[in-house]
Amino acid sequence: MPQLKTLLSTTYFGPVQWYAKVFGQNGGEVLVEACESFVKQTYRNRCVIATEGGQQQLTIPVTHDKGKSIRDTQISDHGNWRHLHWQAIQTAYGESAFFEYYADELRPFYIDQGPASPVRYKYLLDYNLAGAELICRLLDIDARLIFTERFLPPERTGRYKNDNVPGEETPETLSDSFFSEVSSELCFNEDSEIFPEKEKRQEDNITEGQLYDDWRYSIRPKNAPADPSFFPKEYYQVYRQRTGFLTNLSILDLLFNEGPQSILTLRDCCTQVP
């Protein structure tokens, strides 16, 4: 039986669970949703790190128009967030085993170090993809992250994972325009930093009738449904004696604490130990 293509939302240095899905593709393509409407209060523009006082959420402020595709969501400069996020990361992980080892790789996401710095990216999708590709390179994860070129409603993926949680913003509670306004168009930004040019792509990489392993709306910070294919594994955390082990934090937590061994933790998260 052929392996299903994994379909994920974009994430800002997303949780261990998200990267376990990427790792599980074993060198195949992973489709990252680029044509949905922007969904608030999700990992699309936030990550969760461990601090001395427990979990801390870091949120990227964005500007977006309701009903428009996430590809149009731009990063805002509001609140000096880049400086604050980098300061929070340094405070949280400065004493971890691998912070200094990886700090130079992460710094360009928060401090402008020239024309190639991801900190200059205008669109959230571009920024997030650059971060995900960096993590995959640092951890030697063999996967190709590809933006979707058409929106496929979750009820047509065949393997949609979601619980209906009252008050949560999921496809069932979003307006009808969530599907109708973006489902029929190919999705590109002409001034995107790293989107492929529309003229160079003749084929649609989303196929009606094909089944997908769809995790776009169930990997989320609050009220996430059970995931029978994700087996969280404990690893060393700087503040574990004070806070206990904090599960499914940003991949940055695993990276700074475990370094190159992080990929072994991701492997174990995909395997149920008898």
C-alpha cells in the first residue's frame, strides 16, 4: 500500500509533533498548506518554549484580511517582536547544552545580518518555511517541504484528523468563504521571497480523490485531539526539575537540549515501544 502524502499547516518553529510527521515521510514530499484562510491562535504564527516559570508562547503579529488565503498573510513589525522573541529564547535556552552551537543559525531570523536574513521576509509562509528547512538541515531530516498549490477542503482529504471543540476555530466553525474563496485558484505571491513563480509550475500538486494524511487542523496549541501515531518521548530539559517534563514544545526546545540526537527522539516519537 503506497504511503499517504502528509498534509500540514505552516508553523512558526512548530512543535515536536509537527516535525515527527515530517520525519515520518522518510525522504518523501510533505505538503504545507498555502491556500487556506489564516486561522488564529494556532502554531501558524506562534511557538511554545520552556522557561523557568513554565511554558511561554511566542506569537508573531500578522496582518491579514478575513477570507483571504494565508499566502497573503504578512508579518507585522508591531511590538518589536523579533527582539523580544530572541531575548526570550536566549533567556530560556542560554544555559542549554546546544544553544551556542546553533545560535548563529537562528540569529538571522531575529536580527538583520544582511540581504539573505530571513528576518527580512515579508510573508509569514516564507519565514516559516525558511525556519522549517533550517531545522530539517540541522537535524538531517530527509524531507521536501512543498507548498500546496490548491486548497482541498478537509472533508475531501479522506484522512482528516479533528475533534469538534466548542469555541475552537476549526474548518467546521469557519465561514463558508473558508472554502469557496480559495479552493479554485492556484496560490502564489508574485513578490514572495521563495514561492516558485506561477509561470514555471504547470501542474497542480493537490489531486482530487487522492487520500492525504491530513493534520492541518489537529496539531494545535489548545484542545488538540488524540494522535494515535505520535508517541511523545521524554528528553532532557533545562528546567525539568522545577517544571516537570513539558511535552510537545517547539522544536527549538528539543534542538537546544538534545542537539544532533534530536532526530533519534523524533524517530522514537513515531514508534510505539511495546
